[in-house]
Amino acid sequence: MTGASGYIGGRLVPELLDAGYRVRCLVRTPRKLRDQPWAGRVEVVPGDVADAGSVAAAMEGVDVAYYLVHALGAGRGFEQTDRRAARVFGEQARRAGVGRLVYLGGLTPADVPERELSPHLRSRAEVGRILLGSGVPTAVLRAAVIIGSGSAGFEMLRYLTERLPVMVTPRWVRTRIQPIAVRDVLRVLVGCAGLPPDVSRTFDIGGPEVLTYLEMMQRYAAVAGLPRRFIVPVPVLTPGLSSHWVGLVTPVPAAIARPLTESLRHEVVCRERDIERYVPNPPGHPLGFDRAVSLALQRVRDAQVVTRWSSASVPGAPSDPLPTDPQWAGGSLYTDVRERHAEAAPGALWDVVEGIGGEHGWYSFPLAWAVRGWLDRLVGGVGLRRGRRDARRLRVGDSLDFWRVEEIERGRLLRLRAEMRLPGLAWLEMYVDEEGAGGACYRQRALFHPHGLLGQLYWWSVSPFHAVVFGGMARNIVRAAERAQKRGTAPRPSDAGGPGGTSEPAPT
């Protein structure tokens, strides 16, 4: 399994385990799987799909290999990256004697030359061809918009519909689409593991309905109990402008919104349903659009979203691990350190730390955080709107507004890596230590490694505000823990001194 830390892969692993398969995961960062409820049931191999050695090691003794990685929104050169990784994967699978490859790609329109497709659809089609030509029996599944709690397509649809009762929209809202429920995608992916060895081809997969995006928004509004939306399509919004519009209105940043909106320029409807001969539909499947939306909304409301689109790393965001002194000796590494005593038990203080972000905010100067989030979105970053996957618990790899959880030692340490656009690399660490007489010590450390002169100028331009932002943050976190302990409750959003610049609950 590749992509086990992503949206589909993170849901497919437990489905395969429940179906009786033994699963091995190839991941670049094994600790991202550490907090998954199924982590102890799988074998984990560190490596990268573009590295032949690590792929070869992961392929040993494998019967079926799932290829669920894409360089979505990865900037220039992503097509070459996808091409190289697919070739490595196919070659190593053939050498290892793997019996079956399964790939989830994008549904491409009929009668449209490939050169006219969006770069991302074109790349996914190419990856499918490479795997089919590897010499290993391959099933290439092609899907359009996937409807499920936390999927990028669902989040885009959800926020556009909920936030804009009146919309001026691009022409692609009239494009016909065949959406599919994530439950049906997972069901078919599991079924492909048992395909006969002589089956090697593409399969279109989709739900039972073909809808325009406009119809999808109106149907979503009806299921969610919202008034009918007034939508006016206009011809002037290019894919680039559309992606920035989506990026400003929804939690999906422009870098990811662009390939999603580009793929909607052409009609994406299944041309065949041959997969049903090999993976028959159980009663009630495939799920209709309204049912898929209803299930997704229920998961969101119950805070039971297993994976989100943001489970995968954001393209262009820093991925370097926290610097250590020997490796960074002689380089610039700026720090801001705060420490405070709390008249609260370590557990009460940790509850506040682990609950930070999203609807609880960042415990200091909400306007400053809001402005920083908006500025980040204006330059194509993720901004603050990603929120949290779970309102109370974090795990390694979770996105947290414009941070990502790099390490968590529950009860003691939370380390976040910045994914906003910065001229350098940044981290934020929060420690909880026990002190005598039932108290606790809160330690906070912000680190910044500047890139070039611009990075140096950035640090010195914002450092005068650190006393307000970081000092206030440490002070208010301690106060929130002390108040929560006195009440005997978990911290409320009001403990944070405001919702951290967001006016709506964090998306889960």
C-alpha cells in the first residue's frame, strides 16, 4: 500500500485488514501512521515511491500493490515526478513477481484529445498507461468527484454552498459530472485485489446519477437543510481565477483547488460499468448523491472524520524535520522561548495544548492570527481554514490550521511545523512538565530558520510582535488550563480569547 497516510489510503488499509488481507505500507514518514487505530496490525516500510531500493524492499512477497499517490498541486515538474515514480513502481513490481497492481486515477472526458486536458488529468492518465504497460496485471480505476467526509471535492462543495447563498460562478458549474461515494470507491478498491490475473485494463467507476455542479450544490443545500441557492454562471472566471476564488471561500487552498476546478472544465461521465461484472454491487449500492452527502455530513457532525484531504502534505510546504544543533551549527536559527508556571495539574494543561487551534483558536491576539491567515491565502497558502480533523485529539501528520503536527508525545510535547508561505522554515513546540504541589510548567518555543536575506528581514520585522503574540499565547494557555481545572471541564472556545480569527467552527 502506498499513500497510507493520505485520504483514500488511510481509509482503505482498515478495509483490507477487515477483508482478511495482511497489509504492508510504504511511507516516507512512518511516524505518521503511529497513531492510526490500525497501526499495530500492519507492517511499515520506510521509503519513497520514486526510490527503487525502498520500493523493491516493500514489494518482497507482495501479491497486490496499490498505487495511491499523486503529486497534486506540486508545482512545476509534477508530471515528471509522477512519471518517474510510476515507472519505478511498475518495474519493481514486475521484478518482485507481484500479481496485481491497482491504481486510482481520474475520470477523463470522452472525445477530448489528451493534450487539451488539464495537466493533472493528463498526468493521471499517463500514470495509468505506465502501470498498464509494466507487465503486471493492472486495474486502473477512474473516478470523478469523490463524495465523503473530508474529501477535497466534498469540502469544496460544502463550503461553497454553505457560505454563499448567492453566487457568481464559473461556467464549469454547468458541466455534467458523475460523482461517487467514498464508500463505493473503497468497496471497489478492495474487490480489485481479487480480480482474475487475465484482467488488465481501465475501469470507469461512478455513482448512479449524472449531475451538473450547479445541481450538486442545490442538492447539497436541500440535504443540509439550507435555503435554495441563487447561482449565476459567468464566462469570465478562468481556471486560475476560479482556483483563487475557491481558495478564498473554502478551506481548500488554491494549489489544490486549481487541479480540481480544471478537471471540471470537461464532462466527466462513465462510459462503461464493466467493473460490476467482477465486483458486483451489494443491495443499495452504488449510493446515490443525496445519501452520500447525508452520510458525509453525519460524519462531520459526529466528529468521526477518519481522514481528510489535508491528511496528505501540502505541496510546496516545508517538509524538513526539526533542526538539531549538530546539523545546524553555524547557521541561523532564531528562537522565541516562553515559560510559565500553571496552578493546574499537568493533565489539565495538556488538554488545552492538545485542543489548540480550530474552534479554540490560538489563545492570543485573534485579529493578528486572522490577518496572517488571510495573507497566506492571498499568496496561495493554506491559511487558517483547514481547522482540525478532531476537536480534541491530535495525531502525527494531522493538519492544524496552517500548521502540521510533526511530533506528539501525549501529555508532554506537541511540535508543529509551519505550512504557511514563509521565507524559511518554522516550528512551534509546546511542552508540559510536572511541578511540585500539583502544579505544572508550560514551556513554549518558536523556531525559525531563515532562507536568505528575505528570511532574515522577515524575522526581524515580526519579532517586535512576539511579546504580544507568543507571550500572550503562553499566558492565556496557562489561564485556560487553570479555569478549566476549577470548573472541572475541558476548555471552551471562549477560553482562547476569541476563535483565532475564524467565525465558523473548525471543519472536522
